[in-house]
Amino acid sequence: MTTLSGFYQLPDDAAPAGRTQVEADLLNYLDGQLLYASGTDVPVTAPVNEVVVSSGTAYPVVITNTVDSQIPILYGNDVQSEISFTLLGVPKEERQLGLFSVVNSYGADPQNWRINEGGTSSYTYYYDPTDYTFAGNYGYYSREVKSESALQAYVFPPPRSFKYPFNDGTGRFPGDQTNGVMTQFWETKRSFRYQPGRITGVTMGVNMTTNSQHTGEVITWGVRNSVGDGYYFQLERGTDLYVVRQTPDLGTLKVPRDSWNGDPITVNSPAAWSFDLTKVTMFAIQFGWYGAIGAEFLAYVPNGLRDARWVRLHSITASNEYSVPSLRSPFMKVFVQARSTAGTTQPAFINLYGSSVYIDGGDDGTLRTGSASLDTPKLIDATDRAIMGLQLKPAINGVANQQNIYPISLGLRSDVDAKVTMAFQTIDDNINYTPGFGTNLSRGTSSSIPVTRLDDVTLSGNFPNISGELVGNLNYLTGRRVKVEGAGIFRTHVSSFDSALSRITVDRELPGSVTSVRLSRFNAWAMSSGTIPSGVTVGSLFYRTGGGYWRLGLVPQANTANWDPETQQVCWFASKYPGLSYNALGSVTGETPFPLEPYIVQSFVVATGSTNTTITAGGQSISVSGVSPYPLRIVAELQDNASVQDVLYSTTQEANITIPGSGLIESLPTWTASGVTQTSTSAGGITYVPSVFENAPNDPNSAALIDTQGYRVLASPNRVATYFVQSGEAVQYDLSPLFGPDRMFIGGRPGTVENTGALFVTASARNVSGYITATLDWEEQQ
């Protein structure tokens, strides 16, 4: 066996070819063995003049002073980077294909990133006053650290929640809880899928807070999807580091650092280095989807002086071990997240500096094409209305849809000069695309009544007859409560009045300066012109708040000609009612509308018995005498300065609506109204029909939903591009410069915060009314 005896390695600073003197081991001439100093194991050396040979490469060069043996070349950096091979053991000889690469030099790109917007998922006490939640260093933020070009997820919950001084019936009283949880994150809007026969890799440069010793602090970074899968690193209490594989089918595998089967990166490990997670560190995760591969977790760490390499920390093998795939879905998103609970003494945060997603070769992924055209030409005029919509399907055959859509061309033909605009309508505008828009109902301000304050809760004046309106709950789902409005008066209702209608008593203390009030009553209503006909026993009711306080109900055996709003039986299924707003000191500063939902859907059931019928909607039920409650109509009652919008119904229950627009969608474009105004032009006029997003033609496995029925004005469109078509012209526009994996796309799941929105094609005639047709083509990343 040849050893290094008689050889030496060229030093890094070796001169060009020439002669140099080196210390060489001396050999026994007879047997060729090394000579050692007497009584020691120290080899005997002597200076020898040798020729220095330079290879001109970056590799070490070994030369020998013997001529009768092969030269064994031993590299000083013979430990290859663990990232040099795929999980399948194949050397990465192909060119890696980058799918995503972001350095946050200019902040967060809203096309790539979404954040936790707040609300219930962000903070347990989301009803608390803002100046209380965010006092000092407390609060939750998904923000940019501009000085470091970092995206930061930050949480620091107060030790106790706000203590409410008054029970206003909204469910917040008394507060003063100690189980608060704050969670904030950054997450890519796009999903990056696994490709069969390839390995997906993700790199992330991060740093974070450490050593909090708070048991409720958890910082995570890696990849996850919306169905519960994830591969990520997890730091708990600022000290305990884990790698985690999470999937509902196989459970959660959580491996602590001292059980990693690779290098745990400690001073005693092969890397001879220990993590300091307060300093920027690059991590990588490589994974496959099938139950036949698994995942690897790596870190880029120092390797001696002025050198570094990728080191494998832990491998999760899955070859021939599971009866189901390693993950439920191959579509993963990059994320960083910080979570902490009340009682911590310091903030928790993680900074993301840069990230990338790649596959170890291959292509951008399989693309399938789709196309949809208007069934018939649409009449257009000077009002810009949507003629077509394209939206991501929430699920395909019951599986959550993680794909993206890229429009590639738009074909148009018009018999008048027309302007055509492509625009997103995003969920940030509190718009839901499921049923589309209906008529807007609104009510103005009632007359002011001069009053004299007799004591804290009593006013004298000339009041209208409000008999029968002082019963029921303050959430307005029963009775007909009368609300008192005026300067400095908040969430105050009439509790009694005298027979002369000259004095009222209220349920909260009145300000001493009050000289006039308005009585905001449920005495203005609108009954739907459309009915829910006989035979419809289940369905869903859609509606959207426009502000103020109102309620919606189902009216059995409804006849608008003789309907009595004070005596007619109504199943009230939704209401918007007031709560009190407080500052951090506990002082009332105004009102907060409750509940907080910007858009709501409720299911209804009509159950016929032998002698009566039970109608249930939104958690409320009424019993109707007789076995035929039809026709059913929807009634809207509004108080002062209130509005309600987009009241629609579907013959499919909410829980069973897997495709937006599925079932029979009925809009209510006109109402029989008393004291309520309606605006139909914003919904496209009397000819308005709701948007119905349906399966793409002839392809049930498509990721797209198409709306060719809607014909309405968008509330606040985000314009993408505008085109002009001359009368009699047929044109085809290439959209690929606008849409693509690295540009705009349609993604996310409808009804969720990651939704990028629906893409609408809107059109208007420039001079006179006429007809236009359109065809939209797109690609779907499979």
C-alpha cells in the first residue's frame, strides 16, 4: 500500500516551476522503510533539492522524490458538499432549474409574498383596543427591516388582555385573560410543486431571537402547504432546535438536534462548529413527494479558515416504508413564522433575507392549456362592465387546488369602438367572487328630535310611537330595538317610554351636553322581488355589509302587497349590530360594528312536518303553521345610515359548495322597498345577473373557473392592461409578457387570504352601444 512517505504536497503559495529545498523523509536503502530517530517514533528527515512542478489548476499537486511508485493524490477538501447529490443518490450533473429567487432589497414584493393580516388567527384578543395591543414593544408585525433588506415576522403578546369595564353584549366582557397567543408569518403566494423523478430544493437565509426560555415561543422556517404538510426547522424556547416532517396521514415527526442522523453542528461534531442563530445562516431543505423518497435538511456552515460548505444535518428516509405518500400534496410554499404566548418577557422574531426554490434538473413543469369564449355577444355601452372572469378553483375532485394559472392570449371582436380592460379584483377589497354582486340597499338619516336631559338615563321631548319596538336582543335577531344616536352617544337603546310619548329611558348613561337625538329604528324595509319557490328545501344565503346596522330575514308565505313588518313572522338569519370601542385607558371612544365579517354566507333548511314547518337559517329557527311556507322571500330592515349589499341565494348549502357558483344562483336585483333606496346601476342595471364561476369547458380537472354570465361594474379594480378594438375589428392579444411564473399569475384559493383575486375582462363602448365577443386562453401549471 502506497502512503504519503516520500511525497509532499505543494503549498498554496508555491512559486512557479523551479527548484526548491524541502525536508524529505529518509528511507532505509535496503528495505525502503522510514528511518526513525533512535528510541523515538519521529521520522528522520534531511534537506533535499527538488524540482517544483506547477499544474496551473486550482487543485493541489503532489510530487515525489521517488520514481518507482504511483502518485496518490489526496485532496485536502476531500469531504464533498452534501448538496452535491440528489436524494436519489444521483450526482447533480444537470443544470439546476431555478423556480423562485428573491432577495428583499426593495422590500416585500406583494406579487410573491403574503402576510398574516391579523384578526383571529393572529391574536387571541383581536377585539382589544389597538393602542393597548401595540403599546410599547407589544404587538404583532409582518414588516420590512429596511436597513437589513429583511422580511420580519415579530410577536410580543401583552401578559394580560384588555379588561372591559362594561358588558356591551358582544361577548368580550370581562376580558383580562392570560392565554393570549400571537402568530405572524411571511409566506409565498405561489406553490412550488414536486416533479416526478426530480427533487425540489429550498434555501433560506435567516436569523432570529434566541434563548428566551419561554415555553410558548416557537419559531419555524421551511416549506408547508394548506392541507397540513410541511418540512421545516423549528426553534423552541430559543434553545431547542428540531427538524419536523408534518403530514396528517403519517403524523408529525419531530427530531431533536441531538438525535439528528447527520451533523448536529456542535463544537464536538465533524463540522467542529456550533450554530449561532442570531447570525444570518443559510438553510436548505430537499424533498420528494412519494412515500419512496423523503427529505434532507442541510445548513451552510464554516469549514476551516475562510471556507464553508453544505452539511447534511438530518435525513428522513421513506423508501418502501409507507403505504401512503410522504405528503398529502406536492405543492409547497416557503414560509417563516414566529409564535409566542402571553407571559413572555421578550419579543420573538425571525428575519428572512433571501430565499430560492429549485429543482435538480428538468423543466418548468407540465403545462396544460384551457380556453373559454362568451356563448353569445354581450351588449356594451358607456358603462365599463365585466364580460368574463377567470378564477382559481378551490378544489379539484375534492382535493385542495394548489396550482397557478397564466393567461396567454385574449381574442376580441366588436361591432363598435370599444375599450377592453383586464383587471384583478382582490380579496383585500373585501370582495368575494362566489356569487357576484346584487343590488345595494341603503337608508338615509332620520329626523333629529330636540330633547332635554332630565337625568343620566332620561330624556324629555316629542317622540314617535315606538310601541312594540322595545323587546328582543341587542344583536337584533329578535324584537325591534330602537337605537339612540347623537353626539357622544354610543350603543345606547331605548328601554322604556311613557304613554304621552314625551319621555324615554335608555340603557346607558347619556352625556350631559345632549340637546338632540335621532331614534334609529327598524321601520324601513325592503322585500325581495324574487322568491325562493316551492320545493327548495335547502340552500345558502349570501350577503355583504355596506355599513351601519341592519338585519336580514327569511319571510314565509310572503306577499309583498300586505306584508306587515311589525307582525309578520320572520326567521332573522343575520344582523350587524354595534359594540363599544375603547382606548387603552378604558374610555369609550366610539362604536365598533359587530360581527366583524365583511362577507357572510348562511345555510337555510325548510323542514316540513305533518301540521307545521320549521325554517332554520343562520342558527335561528321559527315554526310556521301549515305545511306550505312558500313562497319564501328575503326581507332587509335597515337603521339610519345603513346599507346592505349583494343579497343572493343558492340552492346548495354552504357546507356543500365546492365550486363557487355551483347550484342555482339567484340575484335579487329589485326590491319592494319602504323607506329604503336601492341602487341597481352598480350591479349592471336591471338586467343584472350574478357572476357564476363554473368549470372550464370540457375539462373537469382544470384548475380554472370561468364566469361568462356576470355583467357588472367592479368595485375597485386593479387594472392590468387596457386594449382598444375598432368597430368591425377582430384582434388577438398576446398576454405572455404580462403573465408567467415570474410575473403575474392567478393563484391562491378563493375565499382565503392568499387569493390573488379573480381576473376580469371588462368592456365599454366608446361612442354608441353595440356587441362584443371575447375568448380567453390560459395555461395551468400541473
